[in-house]
Amino acid sequence: MRAVVQRVSRAWVDVEQQRVSEIETGLLVLAGVSRTDTEADADYLARKIVGLRVFPNTEGKMDWTLAQAAGSLLVVSQFTLWGDVRKGNRPSFDQAAGAEEARRLYEYLVNQLERMGVEVRTGIFQAHMEVGLVNQGPVTILLDSKKQF
């Protein structure tokens, strides 16, 4: 499972010109599920996301977690994180999970994050979304559950 995590002062998702979700201070998480991912991959990402120390403390040093910064999450499913362009310019999505399994693991990830006491907002799975954000820093972290060891 892969995630692009961005520290934001605000982020939002629109579908068909309607705002369906938004957060203020927090993290925008773009999450992609591969064919080989399991619940253990989602568990790993959930722990990492909640534990990231990417918010400034009172001295301005990047040291606080999401909870310490009183932030929330906006989690958006993004299968294109598994796009492979090594053999040309058109992405191949052969490694991305099928829609049913991707939905299951995406929802599992969201549930795990909520269980950890974090306020979580989401996009709409498989919808054509417009995602907006104001990246603070900018701070952008790449996470990949297959690269945890």
C-alpha cells in the first residue's frame, strides 16, 4: 500500500462541483492499494500516518504528531499511485488492486485511523474528484508498506 501524505492548512474534495469533504489543519493522504496488499499493509500505514512528527512544536521545530497539532485527516483513494511508466509514457496499472479489493482495504485503512482516535474525512471511492489543498511547508512524505524493512 502506498500513500502520499501532505501537511496542509486546509484540504478539500469536490465531486460534480459539490464540496463533499474538507479539513483545516491536518494531513491529506492519497492512498493506493496494490494487488498484493493485505490488512497488515493498511495497519502499517495507519500507524505511520498517525505517528508522523511533521507538525511544528512551540519552537517551530517539526516534532508534533497530528494529535498534538489538533489536526485531522482527509483520506482519498488514488489507484494511480500504482501507475508504472517504466515501459513508456502511458501508465500501466497492472499492479493496482481491483476495485472491490481496493475499496475493502481503503475502508479498512480509514476504520483503523478512526480507531486510533483521529478525525477522518474521505473522498468518494471511484468518483472523479477534484482535490484541493494548501500544503504547509511544503511537507510531503511518501509511504510504502512494502519498503518498511
